[in-house]
Amino acid sequence: MPINYVLNTTDFSSLARMARLPKLYRLVKMFKLFRILKMAKQKDKVSKQLNSVLRIGVGSERLCFFFLIFFLLCHIVSCFWVIIFLFQEDVTTTWIYKNDFQDLENFDLYVRSFYFIVTTITTVGFGDITTHNTYEQLF
């Protein structure tokens, strides 16, 4: 089958330019990787300077790094927890409507979501906010 019938075009120069897009994407991705590797190499220098100024030990540094990663992951998961609500067809079966949170501001929803995620990760079982449909339970 001729390609001009499939793409419904006779301008093959634009098609040739489109074929180069994946290469450009890989090039940008490679530069990002180099930048991340450069930052990882400088992490040791920054941590040594920070340790000399603040005089914190390796254990304290690891504990701070753990809390940073923990809160970052809780933030990401709690954002997804609120996003699940937005993609439901029947919103009356979600945790927001079952707990009567539908009139709250976005920040208040985020705080309640963050509370649910931290409670779920750090304790056994669920508290006052629970899952109410299949998508929430899968997540």
C-alpha cells in the first residue's frame, strides 16, 4: 500500500522530519542523564561542605535523607489518591463523598489525602478514611 494513501499526504519532507523526532527525544534524554550524573558526583562535595558547616554526623544525614524521601513519596502518592477521585464516573462511591469532603478546598483535600497515606504506611490498618470502590482499593 503506498504511504501517501495511508497518510493522505504528498509532502514527504514533513514525513522525513517526523522520523527524526525520536532521535531528538533520545538526545534530550541523554543530556538529562548526564546532568543527573554530574549532580550525583557533586553530591559528595555538597554533603562534605554541609557536614563541615552544620557538624552533623553520617547517621543524622541519612535520617534527614530518609525523611526527605519519605515525605516526597507520600506527597506523590497522596496527589494520585486525589486524582483517582477525578477519574471516577460515579463520584458518589469515592472516599471524598463517603466522608463528606466534597465541599472542601483543594488544599484541605490534599491534607486529608496526605494524612490517609501516612497513616496507611506507618500503622496497621485504616483509620477514619477508608477505600470505597475497586479503583481505590487497587491503588
